[in-house]
Amino acid sequence: MTQLLRINSSSRLTGSHSAAIADAFEAGFRAKHPACTGITRNVANGSIPFIAQSTIEGFYAPQEKLSGDQKAATALSDKLIAEIQASDTLLLAVPIYNFTIPEALKAWVDQICRIGHTFAMDENGFQGLVKARRAIVVAHTARKATTLLNRSELRTSFSPI
Ligand SMILES: Cc1cc2nc3c(=O)[nH]c(=O)nc-3n(C[C@H](O)[C@H](O)[C@H](O)COP(=O)(O)O)c2cc1C
């Protein structure tokens, strides 16, 4: 079974170019994988808080010793990580704000990058623990926007992975 996890991160409620490109990709992807199920999450609506001290403490504490506060502070991370682990394809729709990704997307990244859950670390370095087989990032910037938009239109005729 193919499961697509799509993350939208534009603050634009309408007229988002990154969402339009992701729409084109998703349409082609679903045509190629008709049985595909999916989750779409908009991270730009304030639903993803910045990690707090209790979140960090919860990330590093043994699960069986989590306090009530730590459990509450890591519950969203648990849910977001479960969404990733249930998916084999990750589609990120990303505007560029001030030379980088939106803070809302970084907040999501901070919730899902979690030792023992999505990565492991030892003296040999880092090891990824996420099962998703592929990640597609579509980004849109003001610079060369026309070119990118044209590419997105072209992409609908490409064979999506
Ligand atoms: C607050 C803000 C900051 C931006 N910063 C940049 C930037 O640093 N570089 C750039 O090329 N475009 C920048 N842009 C333009 C956006 O990347 C562009 O509008 C893009 O289409 C946004 O994606 P969206 O349509 O999905 O919201 C910025 C736009 C906004 C609103």
C-alpha cells in the first residue's frame, strides 16, 4: 500500500504557488498509484507549537518515566511521527521566506526529529529510523517564480515517481 504524507507550509490561505505545484505532483502521483491513501497536514495554521522545555525533557526521558507535563508536551510529536512512520512517501510544499523555510515548517521539523524515534546516534554518527522511502520537496520563491511555475505546469506531464 502507498501512503502519501503531504505537508503544506504556506501562510497563504489562497493562491499558494507551492501548494499549486504540490497539487500538480499529487494529482500525477495519485493517477500512478490509484490505491494511494493520504494525509495532508497544514503546518502554517498555528497547530504546531515551538518545542518547549518540557518537550525537550520528554524527548530525552525514558518513556516509562515521563511526567504528566512531559507526556502532554510530547503527545503532538508522537502523533506527527506516527504519520510519518505510516507513510512511504513524503511531499513537502515549501515557500521560501527570508532565504529559508517558514518557521511553521521548522516547528514541524523540530517536533519530528526525535532521538530513538526518527533517528539514532552513537559513536559512529547518525542513523535514520524513518521508513518513508522517498521525500519530494517542492519549493517556490519570488526569484525565478515564472520559471518554477512553468516547471510545475510541465511536471503534470512528467511521470511522477
Ligand atoms: C515573508 C516573505 C518572505 C519571502 N522571502 C523570500 C526570499 O527570501 N527569497 C525569495 O526568493 N522569495 C521570498 N519570498 C517570496 C515567496 O517565496 C513567494 O511568494 C512564494 O510564492 C511563496 O510561496 P507560496 O505562494 O506557496 O506562499 C518571500 C515571501 C514572503 C511572504
